[in-house]
Amino acid sequence: MITLGELADRLGLTFSGDATRLLSGIAPLGSAGADQLTFLSEKKYLPQLAESGAGAVILKTEWRDQCPVDCLLSERPYVSFARATQVFDNRPAPSLGIHGSAHVADNATLGAEVSIGPFACVEAGAVLGDGVVLGAGAYVGHNAVIGDRSHIYPSAVIYHSVIMGSDCTVHSHTVIGADGFGFAPGPEGWEKICQLGSVVIGDRVDIGASTTIDRGALADTVIADGVIIDDQVHIAHNCRIGKNTAIAGCVGIAGSTTIGANCTLAGAVGVSGHLEIADNVHLTGQSRVTRSLSEPGSYSSGTPLAESREWGRNAVRFTQLDKLHRRIAALEKALQNNND
């Protein structure tokens, strides 16, 4: 439990109401109880305030007079809500030290207050910074480096020579540093191209569950500071992802593509290889990117949902567009000749 006044101090906010009000957690606006905090960040939800049973609400200063309960005043309520969740974080605290079933190589380097869970493995030459947490069954390969306070969840795999900055999160079943898809066609089939680069990850990178980031063929795959990556994303070898870019679930990025800073890739976006995407590009869901984008802005592709019969007719017509274009061009040319 925390009082409203204490929470305001923790979040650096002013408040209106009873400083001694005790708050036990956070809940949605429509269901929060008298000992719970909620938030309001969009004006369209203001009418719900009158019916809220919350103990306190995070909202903008100009909405204070419309709030019937105690409130925390913020210019950016959603950001303040995010920070409040950190105050009420209910994740179990890791046990410090090395579990008896874990394997840690003799020449691995461990920082202070490291936590290594059951059956985790830290290979020779690996370096774990201060406060690193390895969950049960997590694997850190030879000569890999994990920065201070990074958290590797159970069953995540960090291959050899991967370098990860501080305050990173890698969720379960993610694989970082597997081989890129490199093969050369030979007379007797595919010849394996050894992937000699690695993966370099900056600070404060958050990587969701079951995501794969492949190592580079010769140069490194690079993920810059502050990037956030959702579940089930694939980033192929030699890609470079710019600072603070956000990548939603099921995105696939083919090899040797560079994506700039502060971009957003919505769910199921597919990006072809060897492209360059500028800073501040926003790709809407299921977009297919087949060319480089040099200008910031929002881009979309694909066809919207339709009744199946209508969609089928439109799909057939799509295959006829080239023929229709040629016919129209011929007609235009004929008309031009007649006018001349």
C-alpha cells in the first residue's frame, strides 16, 4: 500500500485530494475500487469519470474540475500511468546467487548481485554485469556480454559473442544470435555460409517472447538503444534498427535492411531485404515493404477486408489491371492522333 501523497512524490506530480488515502494497486477506469488508482488520457472517456469508483485518477490538470474523486495531475497521463505501474510492479523478486543446478564456467565473469536460476548455463568467457538476472534454463553462450541490470527470462538463448547493453529485457524462448539464413547454391546442393558476425544490442532494449534476431554474416546485426520489440518478431542477419523504434508482433524483416530511429512497425508488417527506411517512418498493420523509404510519414499497403465473393471479384480484376492499362494507353494514343 502507498498513500496518494507518497505516490505523487514518487511520480513527481501534484495532486488534489486526501494525501493519506491508501492505494493498493491499479485498475481500469470502469472497474477500479476505492483503494485503487486508475488513469484517463483521452478526452472521449471523460464522461466515465462521473461513474468511477476509483480512489484516485491520473489525469490532465484541465480535467480536474470534472473529477469527483482524488486525482494526480499530469501533462502526460499515459506516461505517468506507465511510471505508476513500476511502483506497483508485482513480479516476484529474483533470488540472488547461483542455483545449485546451474552451470557457470570457471572463467565466466559475474558482476555483483547476479541471479542465476535453475538449470541456467553461462559458458566460458561470458560476462554478466551487476544485477543481471538469468531465469531458469536460460543460456548465455561463449564470450557473450550481458550489461548491468538486464533480465533474461526462462529458456531464452543468447548465442556466443552477442553483446547486450544495460537495462535490457529478453523474454522467454527468444533466441538472439542464431545463424542468419546464408547458403550458396553449389553443384551438389546448398553450401552453408558460416555467419561470422554477431548481434550488438544497445541499452534499454525490450525484446518479447519467441522473437529471433539473427547474427550477421560478416558485419554485426545492430539493435540501437531504446528499441522495443514485441513477441514473435524475426529480424534477419545484418539488419540495423535505429534508436527508439517500436516493432509489433509477427513482423518479419529480411536481411541487410536498415530501419531508422523513432519508427513504428505495426503487427505483421513484412520488410524485404537490402532496403533503407528513413527515421520517423510509420508502417500500418500487415503492410508489405518492397522498396526503400527516404521520407518520414505513414505508409500502408494491402487490401482491406471484404465479403469473400466481392474480394474474389476484385482479386480477379487486379490481375487484369495491366491489360486494362495497355488498352487505355492505346485509346489515349488513338484519340491524340485523331486530334492531331
